[in-house]
Amino acid sequence: MGTPTPEEADRRDPGLQPERTRLAWRRTTLSCTVAAVLAVRQAIHHGGTGAAVVAASLTALVWLAFLGVAHRRTLALDAARPRPLSVRAAVTAAVCTVCLAVFALTVLV
């Protein structure tokens, strides 16, 4: 029990942290999917005004963008030493989340 050797330091036992992060990305993706489906359903169910149809279409595009970010991140977590989430991916995920909320409000109006 002392200071680890360089060989021991290079080996990484990630434990369950990558799995928890992967599951968090899946839960978030599922939440975004539900929001997108409900927005499209709301737009179709209430006659489909022009703004509602545009908002539902944009919701589907934003959902696809978020799905791409989440998929790339979950694949990156398979590495022994996953890289940190890039600023670009973090900003994209945040913008997608805000856009989904705004488009959901537009569909409701």
C-alpha cells in the first residue's frame, strides 16, 4: 500500500461510473423522445395550425440532433479512458434541450 507504480496508474478501474453516465444519457434521450412524440401528436391532434406544424417539424430535427450527440457520447464511454465531453457537444445538447422546450410551448399555443 504505497504510491502506485506508473504501470498501475495507467490501468484504470472505472467502476460503475461510465455505466451510470451511459444510463443517464439514455434516460435523457428517452425524455427527449417522449417530448418530441407528444409535440408531434399535439400538432396533429389539434388540427395542425401552421405554427404548430413548423414547431413539430423543428422538434423532430432537434430530437435527431440530440440523438446524435447522445449516441456519440455513449460510444465514447466504451473506451478505457473516455475523453471528457467536448464543449461543442455540451453546447449542442443544451441548445437542443432549450429548443425542445420552446417548440413544445409553440405547439401548445
